[in-house]
Amino acid sequence: MFMRNAIRRELRVAFSRKAQPVWFRIAKWMVAIGISVLLWATPYFWLWTLGALGSGLTVHFVWRWKTKGWTRPWGGWADIEAAQQD
């Protein structure tokens, strides 16, 4: 039960419209896909992929630590009700 609530909270925060504007999400994916296409045929593709994954997980866990599990604003995130509606 706890795990289901935690996953539900993570997804709600990830897809919150208050966390990032739609144009930023689109631009972020365009940059990631563009760099991946450029690096596809090079030996650096997997280095880029693993580095991006590691960086993303690091930022995610630091953010969760600083926001006490998405329950406090930190660094501009103001969608507190997304985390408190469990």
C-alpha cells in the first residue's frame, strides 16, 4: 500500500503542470533526442545515455531529500497540493 501511494505521488509530481511548462518539456525532449541522434553512431552514445541517467537520478534524489519527499517547496516548485492529496 505504501509503495502504491509513493508511486502515485511520484507520477503526480512528474506530470504536474505547475512543475514545468509544456514548452519546456517539449524543448527538453527535443534536445535529448537530438543529442542522441547525433551520438548514435559514435562510441560515446552509451556514455551519454548512462551519464544522463545518472545525472537525472542524482538530481531526483537530491530534490526529494531537499523537499522532504515532495512535501515542501524548494527551488521554485510550488505545487504542494500535488504531494499532499494522498
